[in-house]
Amino acid sequence: MTVISALFTYEFLQNAFLSGMIIGIIAPLLGLFIVVRRLALIADALSHVALAGIAGSLYLSQSVLFFSALNPVYLGMVSAVGGSLLIERLRGAYKHFEELAIPIILSAGIGFGAIFISLAKGFGSDLVGYLFGSVSAVSRQDLWIVVIIAIIVITFIKFFYKEMFALSFDKEYAKVSGVNGKVIQIFFMIIVALVIGASMRIVGILLVSSLMTIPVAAAIQLAKSFKGALVYSIIIGELSVIIGLFAAFHLDIAPGGTIVITSVIILLLVLCWKKLKGKLVGRKVKGEFA
């Protein structure tokens, strides 16, 4: 059965592809602002905090009735949001060493995740799906979560694009212009945490940060402006997700790996093309002055 025919047959594939295509837009969209502000590792830190929330939810579901009926994604998202707020608080506490906040929260996320995993028994296969993504595990409920978060992300970027742009390139100018950088930054971090939580079903907790940064890395090589980089990031993110999901379906493997490897291949192709273009331009210039 081909992917196209399977899409019209199986609801879980429809959920996976629709969720993936939406994530392919919103993850690189936020990722560009993250990369420009030199905060790329924040996505990694929050994904590990989300892992702690997922592992905690799965552990509690074994003994607490409420958590047995609760989608683990919710606690993962709550944990990621909490982690984002803690990062901002620690960045304020270490004004001259703001980067310390990221490894502190990342380490805490790994620590709590390891504790819950070691305490629990019997959810190994479930956890693997959250770690590396799973096509078959994406439910209609997961799809609606992604849709709602996508609406929040697009609305935020639409209304605060100018402020985010100013904060990304010149904080002092933004401050003088009356931009409330602290409040906007907190909202931005919360939204990043929500996107990470929503993406874990498709891309996986350990790989979601790659979808936020690698398409951006490729886009920066191609674009001549910030808006151009934004467009290229989304295009590359979409290509990575679609090709990755097709490959995951045919090979019957976790989609997270295929999506990330696809984005890495696209990045390498872009870098090779840039290098080749540079050599051709260099030869042309030499020829003109020969």
C-alpha cells in the first residue's frame, strides 16, 4: 500500500501527516528567533524538562487513577512551560552569566526524567515513542493540540513581530522604543515550550530541538534578509517533515530520526551549493580581470 492510499484509509496517518506539516511551520518559525538571539540550546533544555514531565505522568498513571486517564503530553507541556519560566528567572539571577540558566534546567530535566524512569516499570515502549516520535501514536486529540498551539504561535508572531525583531537585534533600541522586553520574552518562552510539547509525538522529545534549529541553519545560508530566512526556514522545515514522514512509513521506523536526518541532508546540500557557487563566482571574477 502506498502512502497516498494509506492516508485515505488510516486516521492515525492523517493525524501524523497533518500534525507534522503544522509543526514543520511553527517550529522553524520560532526557531529563527531562537537562533538569532543565540538561545539555540534553550530548545534542548526544555525538551529534557518535557521528558521529565512525560516520564512523571507515565509513572503516576500506574498508581493514580487521574493520571491513568490523562494524556502524558499535557504534563510534558506543563513541565516545559515551568522550565521556561525557571530559565527566565535564573537568567535574571545571573545577569552576567545568563547562559548558566540553560544547563541548570537541562540537568534538572534529565535528573527528574532518570528518577521517574528508574522508579517505574513497564512503560518502555511508550517512552520510546515520546523520545523519538511515532507515526501510529498520534491521536486526533494530539492533532487538535497542535492546531490550537499553532494558532497561538501565529497570532503571537503576527501581533509582536516588530517587537520580537527589535529585541532580537537591538535590545537597547527596543527598550528606548518602549518595548516591554521582559513580558514579551516570558510569553515567547512559554510558546516555545508549548511547541516543544506539541511536537514530541511526531519528532520526539530528544530530536524536536533539531527541527527548530537545523532548517534555520540552512535558511540563513540562502536568505538575504530576515523575512527571507523566515520563509526559507518554513520551506525547509516542511520538506524535512514530509520527506521524513514518507521515509518513516516505508521503512517502518521512528519519524523523528528520518525528519532530522532529512533536514541535515538539506543543510549539507545547501552548504555544498554555497561553496560551489562561491568557487564559480571567484573564477568569473578572475576571468574578468585576467
